[in-house]
Amino acid sequence: NLSEELYFVPKDLISLEKEIIYQSQRKPKILNLFYRYTDDSSASFDTKILNKIVRISKQTGKIVNVSAFADRQAILESLSAGVRTISHPIGMDTAKDFSPLYKNELNWIPLFNVYYFQKNQATDSLKKDFNYMKEKSPFFRKNYADLMEKALTQNSLTEVDRKEAQKEFVAYMDFFNVNQSLSEKMILGSGSGNLFSFPGIGGLMELKIIHAVTGDMKGILKIATE
């Protein structure tokens, strides 16, 4: 139930195309598309319309970034349409259709920490992370620690949901483990605004998760800077 003042929600493909043309003529260089398949969508992206969006964006020097929310269909349709910047994790359900071409060209903003915090709601692990964040970031300690501490025991997951969230996160890490070369063109995203993801420290937590897989400190510095 997102406000349409914040996000344009297309009612049909004609209105979607008009909005894309309008946005492509505006100043920001990034054209952000939020794409997750739902059965009740009145208008949905597909490979054809996504490819048209990519072509329009190239004409105006824009970069198309699709937030795919780890949805297999959204990821594969976006990639096959020519999108080369994807936000959110990619799971093992996508691995067999993930071609070498995508590995060489993909700019990936995985936002692992968003899903990491989601699955760890109201756990001892979250409390340890909270103490780590307080220790590492004076800015977090001053501005956000009280807010997070009040929410440490809150939990929106049923036990079934938690098991599913754990399983999904393992699938994201498994995919990254077998595709570590993707870190070479990875873009740092902190996920700020999501559950327990705060400015600054959210980026550090994201790098921490990535480093746990690659063990490559030089690569981590590149993600955080270059």
C-alpha cells in the first residue's frame, strides 16, 4: 500500500510507457523500477516492455536499475531484456538460467543485510549485531541506537515464516558462493529505511556479509569506494 506520491504504480502499459518517457527526461541518472510478480497485477512488466524501457533509457543516457526483491521471474526477465543493474539478492533458483554473459556484465546491489536482519528479528544474533553496530559507529550510537534497542524484541515473523526466511537467505548466500566473481562489479547498497538498516552502519553490515563469503579485503574496499 505504497503512496502513489512516492511511487508511480502503472494501471496499464500505456501509462507505464508515458511515465518512463517522462522520467527518462528528468535529471536523475538512475531510472528505478520496482518489479515483483504478483497474480493480481493489473499491469506488469515483461521482457518486451522492459527492453523498450532499456532502449528509451539508453537514448537519454540513463541507467535502468531493477529492484527485483529476489523474485526469480523478475530477475530473469530483466536480464534477458538487457537490464544490467539489479538490486536485491539472487537465489539458487535462478542459478541454472544465469548465463556467463550476465556474470560479465551485471552491476549487482545485493542488499543482503536487509534480508539478514529480516530473518534475525528478536534473536540473540540481532542483539550481538546491535552491540557491534554501537561499537563501530558513533553516528549510529548517537542517532539510531535507542530506536533500534526499543525494537530488538519485536518480531513480525511466525515460526514458519522464520524458517522460510532462513532457508531463503541460505539460498542467496549459496548463489553468491558459486558466483563470487560478481563482487568485482558489485555496488554498495545499505538498504537504509528497511528493518534495522540505518545510514552508514547498514553499508558496513552489508560489506561484512559480503566479506564473510569472499574473504577479499581489497575487493571490499573497491566495493565501498570505486
